[in-house]
Amino acid sequence: MKIINLLIVLCLCACNTNKEKVEPVDNFTDSISLEPCATIFLQPYEDFSQKEAEILGNKVLKKLNKLYYGYWSIKVLPSRPLPIKAYYKPRHRYLANVLLKDLPNRSSPIYIIGLTHKDISFKIHNTSNYGIMGLTPLGKNKSIVSDFRAKGDDFVAVIVHEFGHVFFGLRHCLDTNCIMCDYQKHKGKPFNFNLCKEHEGIR
Ligand SMILES: [Zn+2]
Ligand SMILES: [Zn+2]
């Protein structure tokens, strides 16, 4: 059977070489779009400097390229003051849902991520004011993230995790080796830039 298939392939190749007109290769390369799948806008808040946002953006791009198929570009927006109404004085935190509302609305496929050094919180896990690392509302193309609880590569992982929610609609995973694992399940362990078998199929 394999020999027959091989003969058919060889026959087709031979037929192609006999054609008078062969499509030029340039026609194929012209049809490949080099436009990004999406532009990711980083919106630094207050003391989160533009330089910090640029360095962070480059690290995020490297990890996105490692985990997912696609092409994204990152742009850093001018810094923005933290809205006073987001401040929660009793815990010296900023309310993540209020910050999300403050982020400018961008139409898809543009994705905007607010960056802050401040502690952010949300009503979750049966607690009215729970300290979190990042939040993305379902079906929205915006996130707010804070490096108050996640430093260095862990903070990069928080952004890559939120990206998975926005672009691929990925849900939380029980596998602590998967980037889509809920932060709470890590219990202080460093994040891994991996996708579990189930999530690998969706990317
Ligand atoms: Zn999540
Ligand atoms: Zn997973």
C-alpha cells in the first residue's frame, strides 16, 4: 500500500514538473500577513515607570512566544494616576474592579493591561477584600495586574496567565505545573511557564 502511495506522490510531482505554468513562490509569501494577532497595550499606573513597563513587556513577549502560536506586539502607554475612588483605606489597597473600569476601553483585538506596584484586591474566596495578583473580567479584553505579591518571573507569569484567559478563553487548571493554574493553588511555589496536555491542545 505504501509503495502505491509513494508512486502516486511521485506521479503527482512528475505531473507538476511537466506543467508549463508554475505559480511563483512570491505569490504565497505575499499572502502571509505580518500584522500582529493583537496589540497588547501596557498601561502603567503612577510610580510604575515607562522603563519598567518596557522591560516587562519584552519579557512577557518572550514567554508568550514560548507558550502560544501567534504574533503579538506590545506598546507602553503614558503613565496614569491611580483613581482616588479605587483606594480602600482599611487595608491600604486598591479595588481591582474599580481599576478595571478606569482602564480605557479598547476594541478587540487590542488588549490592555493595567500595571501597578500597589496591592490590589477583589471580593472573592468568601472574603469581601481579598488581596490578588491579577484580574480579568470574563469576556473582556482588559486586565489589571500588581507585582505587590508576585515579583520578577512570577509577575511575568501572572500576565501570561491573564493573557490565556483573554485570548484563548482558557479556564483555571488544577495542574500546578500549568500556567493556567489558579494562583491560590500555588501556595507560594514559583509559577511554571508550561501548559498542561489539555490546555496545550487549545493554544
Ligand atoms: Zn486566572
Ligand atoms: Zn492546564
